[in-house]
Amino acid sequence: MYFKNAIAAAIIITPSFVSSYAIAAEVLTRDNGAPVGDNQNSQTAGPNGPTLLQDVQLIQKLQRFDRERIPERVVHARGTGAHGVFTPSADISNLTIAQLFKPGTQTPVFVRFSSVVHGNHSPETLRDPRGFATKFYTQEGNWDLVGNNFPTFFIRDAIKFPDMVHAFKPSPKTNLGDMSRTFDFFQHIPESTRTLTELLSNNGTPVSYRFMDGNGVHAYKFVNAQGQVHYVKFHWKSLQGIKNLTPKEVPVVQGQDFSHMTTDLVNSINRGEFPKWDLYVQVITPEDLNKFDFNPLDATKIWPNVPSQKIGQMVLNKNVDNYFQETEQVAMAPSNIVPGIEPSEDRLLQGRLFSYADTQIYRIGTNGLSLPINRPVTKVNNGNQDGSMNINHTTSDVNYEPSAREPRPQANHARYSVMPLTGTTQQVKIQKEQNFKQAGDLYRSFSVSDRKDLIQNFGGALAGADEQAKYKIASFLYKADPEYGAGVAKVAKADVNRVKAMAEQLED
Ligand code: HEM
């Protein structure tokens, strides 16, 4: 009878009955599907008595509210996502068997842009690298290209990553952001000089996500049908161009809209102005690796003289319908690779192959890859089973492989490529560090006004560093480019002659 009434209510609430509703409304229910009788007044013991535990609607509503948050990402917490499509523009079957690059293919994508250090809901104006992570839902499984707007990274070995993030994040004692802690760390990391230059330049404060490039940063491997390997770097080039905020514009924009990057992306897609990026790739052979005066598998380096070829285009054409289910629950991971694309031996990337999937098992759970935003368009067919929140209804009793009853054949084309190895295990830093040259090249590539902004930003930040850190870091910048180092030293109120003398002691 009650159920019958509920259905009736859904049908009979019409404009004449409830004047503010234009269409028939569906009845309010609890999570068990049962209709709710009163959602405005808790059940109490008489007019003056306590609230009753038996009001299951009240209890469930509070319980669900109490659990609304999942752990925020340990980095890249503040993000914005959008859907789109990737279309290849060149036949690169000589380089890779990756199905998404086959001419005529169209691959749905989901992109999540982000800032890095600051928490969810932090102002998007805050200086940071920006994440540019793309999930390609290919016909051979999901491939995630988890990149940044900067083409290089601060460190080259994953073992330094937790310390670096701790040094960037607010103090564990005061919860205040404190650049002197950051510089205390980075005075020991000369390989960070190029990426710190990016960060303290106006590239650290983009106008919006549409107006920035993306970079895979690491070298990856393309593998072709013959099993031949090429090392490649990926780059997204914004067809909207590059636009950054100047230091004067930042507080103005922040005062008007501290979500300015999200606002711009969402509004432009809603207006039908769909942002586009071309995907470029740089390619070298394994034999080329030793021909550089730096290590091309070092994530603190770009490949300056290697030509780029355009291999496709991405357009973002749909905003998310549900921010939490799509943008918050998406799990981007460098370990999500597909046949034809493999990680290189880059030591930073090797650590990332473990870290993302690991944090995601904690953040969204063991079965997080079954969520609609994460599951592939292909069928998942293996013996992985059970675990918390499992929604994969399997009916087979063969949860092992090999099996004659239910064979799950392996795909020969998906075997990992092979590489020759010699030597012993070791814990030794890389050869050919070349910590400063590319930082100087980057500085000299900036316009005069961008150089001035960089010097003011860097010098202003460095002024608050401890004495030793101030001089060490200024000497790194001086080594990169004397004009740059001297300019920053002056703003930071450091003795330029001392900085110069320290720079002369540094190896190239
Ligand atoms: C060893 C070095 C690194 C480690 C251990 C690391 C670790 C992490 C972790 C744990 C997350 C959170 C993932 C999640 O909760 O879903 C994350 C997010 C992210 N990282 Fe890294 N990271 C490293 C280096 C890098 C580099 C070099 C890049 C750029 C090429 C990068 C780009 C990103 C992006 C874009 C996200 C956000 C992904 C999203 O939007 O969901 N990270 N990183």
C-alpha cells in the first residue's frame, strides 16, 4: 500500500498540485529505495524530548554526509577535468604498434588539469607547475600520459620525491607555506635549476589551462611490429597559444576569481569554443643515447636539437556531469600503458610506475579501476578478484591461468621489448649531469620583460632564505647565466662577488 502510494505520489505531483514544479517530480527515497515521509523534521520524543535513533532517514543522511570525502591526492589535489577526443594525423606504424595512432582511429579521452602543491579549493593563481594528464580509452586498453606544463622536472631520481614535496608543502609545524624551507632543500639539488627557473618565471602562473602546453617530460619507448625500440618525448602544443599572468596581474585575478582557470575552461566548453592541442613527438634511437652531452633519460632535461613531428590532435568538447565521479575519482597512472608504448629507464619515471597505482588503491580503493571514469572500453579478463567494493559480477569458476577449461591466451604482440644489460647493481648518480646549461638557455629564451619578472620573483622569494641556501642557489643561477644570477642576487640582497666566486667552483 505504502509503495503504491509512493508511485502514485511520483505521478500525481503535477503543476496544479505543487505550483513551483513544472514537471512531475520523483519521490524522495532513502538509499534502500524506500520513500521518505519527512525530510525537514527529525523524529523526537514529544515536543520537548530528545531525537530518536530510530529515525533512520536522519541517521543515514548524517552517516553518508560524514563520509563524503575520500583522501585528497597527496599532490595535484586541485584539478579540473573535461572529456574530448584524440585523432591521429600521421602514420607512425614504423615507430609503434599503439592502436590509437593508426590512421582513421578516434579515441575518447579524459583530461585532468591541476596545480601541484596546494590543496583542493586552493586559489588557482598560486605559483605552481600545472598537471596535464590525459587518459586515452584505446581499443587495446587505457593509456595515461601523465604530464605537466613544464617540459622538465626538478629532480631525476624518484627517491627524492617525497622529500621534495615535503619541502614545497606548508610547514608540518605551522601549516604555513615557507619558501625558506623549500630553498633549504633545493640548495642540495643543483639539477633543479632549470625547472626552478620555469617555476619562478611567469610560466608558473598561466592565464588558464587552455593557454598552456603539456609535456610528457620523461622519455618513453615506442615499440614497432619488429620489436624495434625508439625513445620518444611527447609534447602537447596549445592551439590557443601560451598566455601567462604577470606578477602584477596575479593579485587582481585572485581577488576576482580564485578559480579562474576552472572558470575559463568550463565556460569556454559551454560556449562551444572547444580547446585543442596538437600532439608532437621527438624520436631518437637507442644508439643516440650516448651521443648527447647530457643523459637524455634525465627528466631534468629537454632534447633541444631533436626535431618534433606532429602525430595527432586532441579537442576537449564536453564538461563533466559529476565533478566527484569524474574529476575526483579519475586515476591517472604512468603504469597504464598499452602495447607499443613502454616506460624508458628514466629513474624518476620508474618510481612513478609504482607510486600512482599504489596511492590510488589507497585513495579510491582496490577496485577503483572499475569505476566508470577509469574502466577501459575493452573487456577486463583476468583472475584478479574480490576486494572492497567489487562490482564486477563474474560467473566463471576459473580464476586462474593457465587453464584448459577456459583459456585466456596471451597476446604475443603485447610482450615487453627486450634490452641488453651488463654490470652490477649500484647506487650511483647519473653521468653527464649538466645541471645548469639548459637553465641558462631557458633564461635567455625569455623576453626582456619576462626576464625582469623572473628576476624579481626569484630574488624576492630568495631574500627570505637562510644565508647558506641563498648563496648556493644564487650561485646555481649565476652558473646558468651571469646576468640572471647577478640580477637575482641583487634583489635577494646577496653579495654578487661572493655568488660569482661560488659559481666558479661549480662543475658544468
Ligand atoms: C618520482 C616522481 C613522482 C612521484 C612519486 C609522483 C607521485 C604522484 C602521486 C602520488 C600523485 C597522486 C595520484 C593520485 O592520487 O591519483 C601524483 C599526481 C600527479 N603527478 Fe606526479 N609524481 C612524480 C613526478 C611527476 C612528474 C615528473 C610529473 C609530470 C611529468 C607528474 C605529474 C603528475 C600529475 C599531472 C598528477 C595528477 C594526475 C591527476 O590529474 O589525477 N608527477 N603524482
